[in-house]
Amino acid sequence: MTEINKRNLKYTFSKIPNRSKNSRRICRVAVLMVALIILITALPGCSGQERAGSTGANAGIQSESDTAVAASGNVTADGTGDGSPGSGNASDGSETGSPESGTDASAKFPLTVTDANGDAMTLENPPQRIVSLTLGSDEILLSLVDKSRIVSLTRYADDEGISNIAAEARGVGTRTTMDQIEKIIALEPDLIILDTWADVNYIKQLRDSGITVYAFRTPNNIDEQRAVIAELAHLVGEDEKGREIISWMDEKLRAVEEKLSALKPEQRLTVMDYGELGSSGKGTNFDDIVTRAGLINVISRAGIEGWPMISREKIIEFNPDIIILPSWYYDAGNSFESMRDSLVNDPSLQTVSAVKNNRIISVPNPHISAISHYVVLAVEDVAKAAYPELFEEGSGN
């Protein structure tokens, strides 16, 4: 599965009430599957896995933008500053014009590394022409290196529905997808970053062209995400910048943990996600997010792993206090409102706590589907939605 990450491939059309005729449904599913095949090579996170796994994230190729580069500094989905590490400012304080401009003075090159596929490679110098082929690496790189060092991002970087860097990515390099191998080679990159979901023959073709190709493994929890950030930071000669990003993540998580410290075990609410491609159980990023947000994932509690399809009967059995729906959909015919209404208007679900108490919600998809440091913002989003009283000014926490 993905950059769409398996995470992102999690929602299922089945089990949602009031579906149309079989022929139409088959057609729509066929169209969706074609779209997913394309996405699978680009969203890790969807985590590849991309990708929009946990409550969904998810994607035409755009030509190189001539729009002016957005001012540095990341923004949240609602346009407010999130205080994240200054993206694209890794060169601050380094000597301008140096062939290794923007690189960590402590990095040692030539640098020999081994990627997640077990392939060893040596970088003679800090990479200056980087091609990113996953949305996760797009987002990480824009916080790690000077923008001048990036020659291509994925087309998903510009999609505000799934990207945390849509504004910042304007004017940065061109856009490529994995199927554009000739275009990628023509860019003369000195480093290509992709996910382990990429076909080994595809990687070999790029390497046979004399290009260094590094595959990282899509993380399934925040601890693994920290490790990937440190790994990519080392790869591009920005170890210190990587540490700054991880420190920012930890600060965000500590702030949420402090707010939730007043929560007693018996006060923890239960939750599940539900969407086009399924739900999320044990071993998923969603499970880690909601656990850190002070919630109990009913699917994980039932011992179910991965991204199962959950029937209405199971929703009744699990009886979650909160149901989280995606805010972004693969199928343009779906929306948060239509999916919510399909649950709320289903007579069989009227005893479910989330339905009864009007607690069917969504949180910003770029956060909850992130395969980057932005995933910690999802922890904050979910915690605030579940326990708003703990985040009110003057709450004492």
C-alpha cells in the first residue's frame, strides 16, 4: 500500500447506508481504484501509507509554478501560524553562495548510509538537487533544507485538502510523479527520496541512470515519525535542523499531555474513525494519535489490527462516544456532510452514543493524515475536539 500509505487507504465504501444501484456503485469503485493505484505511489502516507490513513488523506500533475515563493514559516490548515520550525530556512547562518549552502556544519561527507530497503549508498557531497516523490518527504524537506535545494515535489504538495505546505510549496521546484521517469532523470537530481512502497525495478531504473535513490519506511506512529525525520535530516546534512523539528514535536505533545493531565481514566472517551476506505485499528498512526489525545480506540480495543472495514453492526457493538470522519475524500461525490448524514439518518444507529450525542466530527485532514512532523497537530486537534473544556482559557491546566 502506500505513499498513499496504508493509513490513507483506510476508508471503505461498503457498509455506508443508502448506496445507489449496483451498476453505478461498481463503476464508482472502479474509478476509485484507478485513482488509488496512482495515489499509492505518491502519498506515503497516506503515508504512502499514506498517507491519509487515519482519517483519510488523499489527490493532476501541476507544472512548475511561477508564483512567488511564499514567505517562510509554516501555517496550519486554517491559515494561522502553528509555530513549527522555520521551513526552508536551513541556510540561515551559513555562508551564502557556498556549494554546500544550507547544510549542517557537523555533517560529514562523503556520507555512507543504508536505506529502509537495505541498500547502501554514498553521497559525496550534501545533496543540492533533491527530488521528493512522497508528500511526507515534501513536508519534511521544506522544514529541513533551503528551498533552492529542492528541484521537485509531488503534485500533492499543492493540494490544501491533504498538504500542510500548500502555501509554502508555491514556486518551489517543479512537480513530478513516479510515472514520469524521463522527466525526473532530466532534472539531473543528486538525490531522490521515495517510500519503500516503490517498486524495486523502478528504483533500479533510476539508479541505473546514475542517480542516488533513498527509500524510507512509512511510519505507523509518532515515535517512528521522529526516527524518519532524524534519518532524512542526516541524509541531507541537516542533523541539527532535524533535532529542532523533533524538539518542536515534543513541545506540542507535552502541551497536550499537560492539558489532559486532569483527565481521570474513567473519563476517557471512546472513538473510532470511519471513511471511504475503512477504519483504523492497532498499529496505525490514527491509533497512536487518538491514544495520545486521551481517547480509547474501540477498534484497537477489540484487538483488530490495521485498516479493517467496519460494518454498521460493529459500530453498534463498539458504541463509540465519538466518530471521526475524513474532511477530504477520494470520491468527489462524498463529503463530510453526506457521510455524517448517512450515519445520523440510519435508524439502526440511533442508539450509538456518537450519533445520539451529535459527536460525529472531523479534524483537519492534512494533520491527521500527515506522514511528517505535522502529525502532532492532529493530536492537539483531536484532544481539543474531544475535551474542549480542558483547553478553554482559564481551565487551570
